[in-house]
Amino acid sequence: MTFSAWLRKAAIAASVFAFASMAAVPAPKAAAMPDEIVIGLIPEENIFRQYERHLPLAEYLTLKTGIKVRFTILSRYGDIIDRFAARMDGAFFDSFTGLLALEKLKVEPISRPINIDGKSTVRGYIIARKDGGIKTLGDIKGKRAAFVDRAASTGYIYPMALLRGQGVKDMEGYFSSVLMTGSYDSVVFKVLDRQADVGATKSNIFERLASKDPTIRNEISVIAQSAPLPDAILCLKSTLPKDLRERIKDTLLRISSDPRGKLALQKLEIQGFVTAADADFDPIRKLVKDAGIDLETYKYR
Amino acid sequence: MKIYSYKVVFLSIMLVVCFAAASYAETIGFIITADVPYYEKMHESLTAVLEKSGYGKNNFIVQRPAPNPLSWSNASRKLIASDVSILVTYGSSATVYALNENPRMPVVYVGLHESLLSETKGHKTTGTLVNMPISSTLRYLRASSPAKALGVVYNGFEDASMREMEEAKKLSASYGFTIVPVNLSKAQNLSQALDASKADAYLLTSSALVSSIFPAINEYAASKSLPTVSLMPHAASDAIITMSADPADLGARAGEKAAAVLKGTAISDIKPSSGGKTELVVNIRDAQKLGIRLSMDLVAEATRIIY
């Protein structure tokens, strides 16, 4: 046998051996289907009301996916990042916590809601009482401010970016006092009740409250508003079975064509859901940059 | 050397005596309407600030008039005649009636209704202001009670109370209430006046007179299973919903202004301040007894809950 022939035979043998070895390596296990999944809700409004509104959606998802879906409301915004890994399979994030989740946790954006106004985005609102003497942003210095939480996009990050654009580096020091209310509807009530002079809330929450109680619009003015931001983005752990993630996504995207799904939407006061993607977070990425926030070091707790 | 030491000691003693004499010379006149625990809390907090600034009870002259115009005017005249260094008035009525007497000394008011700020024009005044949103009280009551006729208990001799009643009237239609004014200054008998109102809920305005008989009003309302909303808290009795400015905060902030005036700051340089701490107190204990289910928003926004 010539050397080249020997070399050829050795190469063939090595290839066969390598192939056989690979075939012997067990294929990666498909993620096991869970009996139950837990989806977190951040407390954007009165938690009792929020839970009540979301319950029919949980029941609908359970029915359609065949997996028990349970919602849990966290006590505050910052908790969603800290507790997500151990206790949840998914969550409805606001744009800032969603961005944190994309960066720090292994999540996949699935869907976000279409609001009653037909839009799938919200705006931050800076509000004040009409009779409080605050007409423009120039009037808010030294006043009592109500925010939601340091991890809330329109309830803290937006006003931070807004004021930084006006040269204010220490937002909390700009006001005579700062109240962290924990939810967007509470910001509106604090301003209405004169417990705060100015507040940072969210358009859909404000519009929902005002549609139920028109007197609110008589008393409150919106002195500034943000660019559109994504909101209530459902993100699921990428370790959940792909089939389950697809099933949940599909269920939500088709929900408005199902009478039972429509009931859940009615309770949520939304029209339906659209697909969510990483690019949806670009506006909040800009806002975070404008606010001078470094996601690695920002103290949101 | 010895003579030098004695001189230093003597001069030090003289300095201390002069300082003490200067503090002792300042007198502060207070007008606190009697039987209004809300004003007593303001007073406690204000005098604590003054004491820290070196003005103790020896400097204080206190008048406790009954809640009526003649008593307020007489109390003011007495203090003006005593030539106090400054006059401190608690609540809108004591302030307005004191200013009517044209005091020559500075006046520091505590808890003056913001709508009455114009009454201070031309006088040497500063102080703390209040303006509780009637709309919020109506909103919370509407969300918690099916009441239609809202009896607004006020005193026709107290401007702040009158304005709150008028504001309630203006807003009533938006909240689905019919306002039934109950003017205590014209009432011969409280029970008869409340009976005649045929109200199915009561709003108690921030009137010194209303506050002085608050327990009786609350007892009447409870006997008829009617909810009460109050703009002034009362130590001995709790309305179902109370929305008020924090009296300790009002008193402390006014105390700082009073101390500054006593130390020589021109009163025109001390701006009156509004927007301090407020309290929303929810009385779940009595609401349950009346069969009232309070709204989720109200309970969530409460700064204090009574169980």
C-alpha cells in the first residue's frame, strides 16, 4: 500500500470514528413542560383592582395552553428583577424593567397590549392641579413631587430624563419633597388630594381614571408628556419550552377573535395584543441614555 | 490679674442677664379657640419650636375664646392692648377677626384657608396656609356611599367654612350629590337642625364651631347610620373619612416663622407657605358598623386607617 493510499484510508477511518462518537453523544433534553407557570405583574395601579382585572386573562391562558397560568403581583417595581429568576416564569414588564430584564435575565419578549385608544404604546405624563399655580415645567422647582418608583419608566425615568435635559442632575433634590407612591393611579390621587403639587404618571392609567371620573380632567392638567414607549410587555424565560412560549404568544395574538378572549380583554380594558420585539425597547434605551443612567450600576431598589 | 478676672466674670454675668432680659421682654400672644383639639395640636408643635429658640412659657399670653365673633374680637383686643411682640392665631376665624382689629404687631397665622389670603393685605403677616380639596372628599364619599343628599355643616360666621360649603355646592352636581346646607350659627338645637336637613351623609367643614361640637354631630350621624366626612380631625371622635392638613406640620412651620420674626427678620421677608403634609384618615371600624364598604382607592390612599 502506498503512503497516500494509507493516508486516505486513515482519514476515512477517522471520519467514521468521529461520526460514530458524535452519534453516541446524547441529544440535549427538550425542556420539560411545567404543570404551572407564574407570571408577574408590576403594581402599576391599586393591586386589588389590577389583580381582579388580570384574573380572566390568567383563566383564559390556562384554558388555551393546557397549563395552569397564575399571576402574582409584586409589592414594588424593583422587586420584579430581584424575584424573577427564582419565582417567576414570565412577567408583564414596563419598558424600563423590561429593558433591565433583557439585559440581566434570559427573557424573550412575547407580546404587548393594544390600548383602548388603538395604540400599543403609552406616554409619560407630568401632571399638576389646574388651580395649583403650576402651568409649565419652569414652575415645578421646589414643589412636592410624587413619583412611582425608581424602576418605573414613566413614573421616574422619564421625568429624570426631562429634567436632566434642563440641566438638573439631582432630580430628587430639585423638589422640596419627593413621595414614592408605588403605583401610577396613586400619583394621580396624591396630586388630586394636594398631597403632592406635581406628579409623574402614565397616559393609559390617567385616561382610564379620567374616563371613569370626568371630574379628574377638570382638575388636572398635563404639563409635559414623553415620546411613545412600549408598556406591559410580556416577556417569558427563554428556558421555558419553546412550544409553550409559542402557544402563549399565539393565544394572545388571536385573543380578540375568541368570545371568551374578548371577555378577558374587556376586563383588562384593552383591544388585544401585538408581537413584541427587542427593537420595541429602543425608545426606552434613548430615555435611559438621556437620564444619564448606567444599567449596570443604577440603583433601582 | 485678680482684678482682670473679676472684670471678665462681671462682664459675662451682665451679658447673660442682658440676654435673658431681652428674651424675657418678648411676649407672644396666642389666640386658640377653645375646645378645638386640632388647634391644640398646632399650638403644641409651634410652642415646641419657640422653646427651642429660647422662648418659654414665661413669654406666652394665651387667650382661649369661644367660637364666636365677639369672643374672637375680644381676645384680639386684649392681646393687642397687652402690646405683645407678635400675635399667633390658629385657624382662619381667629386670624380674620384679629386682623379686623388692626393689630400693630406682626401676626403669624397657623392654618389660614388659602382663599382668605387676601384678608392679610395691608397687615404685617405671615404663616401657614391650608386648602383641602373638597372635590377629593366628594370623590371618595361618592365611591363609598350611595348617599344622595349631602348635609354640609358649616358656620355662617366663619369665612373658611362658608367658602367650603360654597365649593361643595359648586361641585355637587359632578358627583351626584344634592347639597343641604346646615348653618349652625342659625341653629337653635343641633338635633333639630340635623333632622330638618334630611341628609343621608354629612360633610363637616373646617369650622371652629363645628369642631367644638363634633362628637355630638358624629354621635347623631352614627345613630342614624349616616356616614360623615370631616375636614378637621377630632381627638375624641372619628368621622368615616377625614381629610386635613397635618396640624403638627402646620404648627412647626409657623413656629419657625414666628421665631424668625422674634429674632429680628422682617416679616415681609418671610413668605407664607402652603402645601405641607396632609392626612387622609379612614375609619373602617365605624364604616363596618354602618354597613359601608369603603372604596379600594380610598383605603389604598389612606395615610392612617382606624380598625
